[in-house]
Amino acid sequence: PPPAEKYEYQAEVSRLMDLIVNSLYSNKEVFLRELISNASDALDKLRYLSVTDPQLSKDAVDLDIRIQTDKDNGIITITDSGIGMTRQELVDCLGTIAQSGTAKFLKAVKESKDAGTDNNLIGQFGVGFYSAFLVSDKVVVSTKSPKSDKQYVWEGEANASSYTIREETNPENLIPRGTRLTLYLKRDDKGFAHPERIQKLVKNYSQFVSFPIYTWQEKGITKEVEVDEDPAEAKEADQDEKIEKKKTKKVVERYWDWELTNETQPIWLRNPKEVTTEEYNEFYKKTFNEYSDPLASSHFTTEGEVEFRSVLYVPATSPMGRDDITNPKTKNIRLYVKRVFISDDFDGELFPRYLSFVKGVVDSNDLPLNVSREILQESRIVRIMRKRLVRKTFDMILGISMSENKGDYETFWENFGKHLKLGCIEDRENHKRLAPLLRFFSSQSEDEMISLDEYVENMKAEQKDIYYLAADSVSSARNTPFLERLLEKDLEVLYLVDPIDEVAIQSLKSYKEKNFVDISKEDLDLGDKNEEKEKVTKEEFSRTCDWIKKRLGEKVANVQISNRLSSSPCVLVSGKFGWSANMERLMKAQTV
Ligand code: ADP
Ligand code: MG
């Protein structure tokens, strides 16, 4: 055979390797994700091209990926039966940067930075093949394209400026089609060659790659084998019995075999009509280590401008012992790109903080495999995804609120009501969706919370506003003098007993064109003013007011005659533009 030919890497390749090694050193295991994703791409390509050129898949081998480990020598081999590479393709794909997706990625990033444009172009690119050198001293790629009758071997070493290509001559290494990568691991990274470790990584990163991934695993099978009897015992034993009952013992026979390591049909790729609630719940519990079923789930696909699939869940419990509103690191959303697991660290980019309790998977066809927080934050695609995800979440919550099982929404509200109130403060755009989901106690419903719709339905014909009163509990709300006149007139008042309630309501400002009105503020107008009478009373009591103001001095801003009380002699109110007593209490609590 002709000798191996030596090729110099394109100058940028070394620069790129440096970049990958330096930016990913703390996350070395991504090499496996990248190589599996290349294998999966090669299988996709073969499948796609053989539609028009059946000759390409004339070698009837299964489309799959097989990963074998040799832990004693620190070697990993990854074999796919995909499209493979010709000699020229080896040079173009693995020797120059021009063909590598990574280069396109770098170029696209640079161009979009220079042009100041949105860089959603970079959708098709990954960190790539060179990530193999994160863990390897030497990488050997033996590959057979259906377009060529020869198999070629590419061989490269870490930190070298050249690589070689030769023909495969060892008959043991011949494959009918596809690519076999052999990684000779660095001394400190040989641990990756443990079969269990690889299995775990495959499960974690590529559980839902749509081709089967097999790993080479040691198995045990228990067998019963006959054992020779102790001659001393045999003498004592009865002759007949001995013939009937031969002594046996259990032994475990060890052997190695391929084991399917991923599930090839992820639940979100299936037709929602064909997935049962039990299956959704099972997936939820397995994926998020939950014990109880979720309160609701939503499975949807969007096509057109942005393509992604998602299964979302509203949990039935909130994490105990920690406030997850202030903890954005919930690992509740698993992001996949083209079925390859990317990260569960991006919930903050895909969901607003107040919806951080939502769990689920999101699988995008439009994002790059090496997607980073920065890319997500700048991407127009992500903005569209985020909008859809939020809407679907509201639909899901609304569904719970309309469920026949009333307890479901109570459970939801108890766990996540605070989150929605935070949403009122932080997400103006969705006020219309948030407001109908809120629940409060009221002067006419002290034991069961009501919705704003129920309040509005119960409004008096002449009533224009929605009345509320902030207090620290239902019983203290019930006992305030502010209520007297309203109760007398049979007007319902919402009791805002959660500290965040008042700020949330103030952010909403109105509901169905009815303003929220704080009945503890000074200019409460119940639409029953008798100005003549008020004027007379004011004059009559003006000296009394002056005297009281003098006695109280700086403690109050003003002393006034009011028409809002019926049995109490006086009440302390807040100024129209000042804080309510409740807010004042909150502010004090915060500054202490
Ligand atoms: P990308 O996958 O983004 O194109 P990579 O650096 O991962 O970039 O791979 C570079 C190129 O090498 C691929 O585009 C592909 O043409 C080729 N390649 C890599 N791995 C394989 C494989 N297992 N089978 C066939 N071709 C491969
Ligand atoms: Mg790749």
C-alpha cells in the first residue's frame, strides 16, 4: 500500500484547537456530545441522500452508533454507519477550517459582530470534531464513503501542526460503510474509557438522539451448574435419593455485549394524540426525579418562522425549604438542539423568572449546538420561542383553573400564587393573561378565595371601581374602620393579605376597565357625596380638627372631617400619594 501522506493543518486549525481547549477545559465531556452529534449527522445525511440515490445505502447495515471502551488502555471507539468520508472529504473536513462548521461559526460570529446584525445565522454550527482533542492525545478516523471503494485513515495528534492520511489495510478494521473514531485518551482523562461512565454520559447528553446508540457493556448471567458431591457425604446419603437430586450451585457467567443506551423516540417527537397522560407523567417523573404527578402538561410543536417542540409541566409541589423565586438555577428546563441535549442551565433565558417553576423540555431545530447564554440572549429565535412558551404556560394554568377538580387550582395557587403576583409586577405585557388567574379573599368570601371575574360579576350596578384593602390577615382586615361604610352599602372589598399583593394590584392598575381603589387612601369616593352637608359639618368641626392636629403635631399630616365612617369616631388614613399603612409596614420591615 502507498505510505501515509502527511498534510499540514490550515493555519487557523491550531488557533481553533487552542480556542476550544481553552474555553472548554472545564467541560471536557462535551467531546462525546459533539462526536455523537457528528455520527448522528452522518446517519441523517446518508438517510437523506439515499432517498434520491438508493445506491448509497446498498450495504444493508443498520443505521446506528456503537461506542466501545477499553478502560485498561484508555481507548474509546465510536462507530457510525453513516455517510463516511472520501479521501478528499477527509482533507476538506478534518484538515481545513473552511469546511468545518466551527469555522463557519467563528466566521459568522465575527461577521455579525462587524455588521452589528442579529447572529441567528449560526444555527447550523457546533463546536465540532476538534473537541476530541480535549481528552485525546491521538485521534484516528477510519472512514468508508459509499462513493469510494477504499477506506481511509486520518490520524492526528494533539498540539501537532500536521496529520496523516493513509489507506486502511488492516482487514480487522474494515467497515462496510461509515466512520470509526478511535480516541487515545490523555493520561488524566482515561477515566472516560470506563463503560459505566460512557453509558452515563450518553444517557445524559444524547438520550434522545433519533438513532440507536449502543455501548459495549459487561453483563452477567446466572446459571445453575452441577457440582461434584463431597465423597464423605455421598457415602452417608441414601443411594436412591442421590440419583434423583444432583447437587447444583448458582454461578454468574460474565460476558460482554452491546446494550441499547438511548431511547430513540423522545416523547416530544411523538404525535400528542398518541401519547397517554400516564406516559407524559412517567416522563416527567423520570426526567425531573419527581414523586408526584404534575398538575398539568402541555405538548406542542411550532412550525414556520421558528421550529421547536416542547413538553411543559406545572408541578404539583413547590420545592421545599427554599424560595425558588429568588433562585433562578432551578434546572427545570432541559434544552435540546435537534434532539441533542444541550443544557438545563438556560431556564432564565427561555422563561421569565416568575415562571421558573415550570418544568419541561424544549427541542429547537434552529439553534446552534454550541449555544451559549450569550447567543440565547441575543437571538431573535429565542425571543419568539420565549413568547410561545409563556403563552402555552398561561394556557396550561388557565386549564388547571377550569378543571373539574377544584382542589387542583387551590394546590397550584398555594404553591405558585406568589409567582403569578411577581409576574404582575415584572411582566406588563402579560397582564391580561395574569389577572384572571389571581385569587383573593374578600369581605364577602373570607374562607374561599375568589377571582377578579367573580368580583366583577358581584359588583353593584352603580359601582365603578374594584375596592381593596391591604392588611396582614383576614381578621385584621375585617376589623378595620375603613370597611364600615362599604359593608353598610354591601360593597365587596378584596383583602390583600400577602405582602406582595398590594404591589401586584398596583401594577395591574385596572381589571376589565375597572380601577383598583385602595379604601384606606384619603380621597375615597363612594359616589354618595352630599357636598352641602359636608361643608356644614366641616365648618362645625374645624376648631376641633385644629385642636387635634395641634395635640398630635408631627405625628400626622392633617386632620380632616370624613364621610367614610359609620360607627367608629376616627380613622388613620394614608395620603393619596403616600404609602399605604401596609406598604409602610413592608418598607420598615425591609430597612430594619
Ligand atoms: P460540523 O459537524 O459542525 O460540520 P465538525 O467539526 O463537528 O463540524 O465536523 C466537521 C466535518 O467533518 C463535518 O461537517 C462532516 O463533514 C465531517 N465529519 C465529522 N464526523 C463525521 C462522521 N462521523 N461521519 C462523516 N463525516 C464526519
Ligand atoms: Mg459537528
